[in-house]
Amino acid sequence: MDYAQPAAVYRLYDAAGHLLYIGLTCNPRSRWKDHRKEMLWWREVAFKVITWHETRHQACAAESSAVASERPLYNAYETFPRPGIPPQPYGHRIAYQHRETRPG
């Protein structure tokens, strides 16, 4: 992974403008294709906002800060565990699959 290459922080919203998810990628189209296949909540996405950063390192810092402060519906980090809520079974970052399992 090249941390010196440009990377994007993206925000996914539902039709009502609720923030669903914040993610990071160097290739948004490819990442969203993965989300379509893997995330049950993808059908809720109505629009996307992308912010590009000069380096992946900068994007990682921006994403981490945004998730902590903006609290998207389907994001959580292992450093911010939510007791009793089952995360996805893979990856360092975890996302909740159903609104019903999301913390209140």
C-alpha cells in the first residue's frame, strides 16, 4: 500500500440526508462495487460525497476523525467497541449490517 498516493474519504448518505457510512479508498468506484456486494445497507445509499487528500496518510487521519465526530450509522472502529452489537466478521474496520443492530 502506497501511503504517498492520493486517497479519498467518502461519505454515503440516504435519501433523507442521514450519514450512513464514511470510508477511505484510492479507487471509489471499485470500493463502492465491493460495498454493493458485501453490505446489506448499500440499498439505502442515495448519494455520495468525496473529498480527496494528497496522501493516504492524510486521508486516514481525516477518516478517523470524521467517523469519531460525525458518528455515521454503519461505521464503528475496533478502538470504539459497542458492546452487544455483532460486527462484520472481517477487516480491521467494521460496519454494522442492519439498522436494528446499530447502537442507539
